[in-house]
Amino acid sequence: MNSTNSSEAVPLPEILIFPNRLLKAETTEKLLNKLYDVPHVRQVNISGESLPAVLGAGPGKGLPNEHPERKVINVKGKEVELRLLVGRVFVEIDDIDHVQQALEEIDAICTDLFPFGFNLEVGRYSKYKPTVTDYAKGCKR
């Protein structure tokens, strides 16, 4: 399958990178730059623990969050504000026939960057078409 249409019959595969620890900003920057160099990587999404700009609870509520990992990182020449400690990375591959090749390259990257260990899984983790709830809310993708 080789399609970028959002209404595709079979969703594009994703590789889930699940490090055994939350990633620091420096490691996240290195990982993202290396992932975008892997052939057939279409898109990379990250998720993790939020680092809000302003503290929302506790004795410092309303004060700026001066967390040392809330930084601006450079990803492929673009400045990106990192607002979370990365715990999962979702790598979408543009063609199901290239998943094994991409998986091997991503495994090598992760082995190099994560001495503390990680897990890799292949599947579909992101929404690829609107749900019934999306239609009810009037959202379209």
C-alpha cells in the first residue's frame, strides 16, 4: 500500500517507541533528528508528561514553570518548544512494505540512544479517520 490519502482503506503502520525512562530534551532532540533521516518515515508524534508554562497547582500555583527540561530544541532546522517529558514516540511509515527496514533502523537508533532500554511495537496507535464522536462534535479531519 502506498497512499497518503487520509481516507485510506487500510491505515498506514506506526512504530511505537516506548523508552524505559522519560527522555530529556537533549535526547529527544537527537532522537527526532535521527528518526527523520530514516527512509519512509512520514510523520513522528510524541507524547509524555506535560511541562506547563505556568504551575497549575501547589504552593507555586500561577508562577512560571522553571523546569530545566522545558526547552527549545532544534528538529531538522526548526526551533520547537518542548512542552513535555517524552515517554512515547509514534513513527508513521509511508508504506507497509517498508516497515521491517524502518524497524531495523529505528532499533539501531534506539539502541545507541537508550542505554536504559526500550520497547518497539508495530501497529496503528493514532486516529486515522473521524470517529462518531468527532461527527457529533462537528469536527472533520
